Amino acid sequence: MVNTLDMRDLRYLNLFEKITGVRTRYCFEYNNAILFSVPGILISKCLGPDARNIHKMSEILRKRIKVVPLPRNIGDARAFIESIVSPVTFKGLDISPNEIILTAGIQSKAALIGRNKRRLIEMQKIVKDFFQRDFRIV
């Protein structure tokens, strides 16, 4: 992965580790929320009892916080993208050697693209960092 981190991301990662006790190096923003990607077995530890850890981070940063499972390979791309864009749903996901194509209905497509293509650009960066493929919505 070619995920580049800036100082803000490093601060988020340090705070996440301090509060949850889980170290990760995958932090990104999508739809005004900060997402952390950790191995699937550690998600419950990150959340803490009654999701206290996430609520505490949310209060400190004044942003929504989500924890998503780390994809192990390209086969996990569908579950990974679904967990990022939830509660928005999509019809299908086609994976080719060069790109990932997401198929969605009219309402879902509008929600996935966002105003001024902001969410689309954020998702393109995430997919490029994790899967080294281009991303399109049709």
C-alpha cells in the first residue's frame, strides 16, 4: 500500500492507539468521518465496552469515527467498500485487473458521488491506496 500520511493523520493514529490500545497505520477520511482500518478480530477491542472508545474519540475530535475491517486481498473489496459507504447501498461491484467498477441505482449513485464529486474523489484515493486500482461508479 502506498498510503501517505500527513501530520493530521499521524495525530489521529496516535490518539486512536492511546484510547483503544490497538495500533494501526490505516487512517483515512470519507464523508466527513474519520475511518480506521484494523484486522477483523480487533474491531471489538477498538470499540470497547458499549463503544466507549469510539464515543470518546468522537467527542475529542468532534467528528464521526468508524472502524472498518482491514481487507486481506482483492476478494475482500466488496465487504470493505460496503463498510465504508454504509448505510448507502449499491447493486454490484465488478473487479477487473485495472479498475473496480461500482454499479448503483440513481439515488445511491448520487449519494456515492456527493456534491462536487467529493465522495467519489475520496473513494478513488482509498481504492488506489488499498487495491492499486482505479475506481468508477456507473
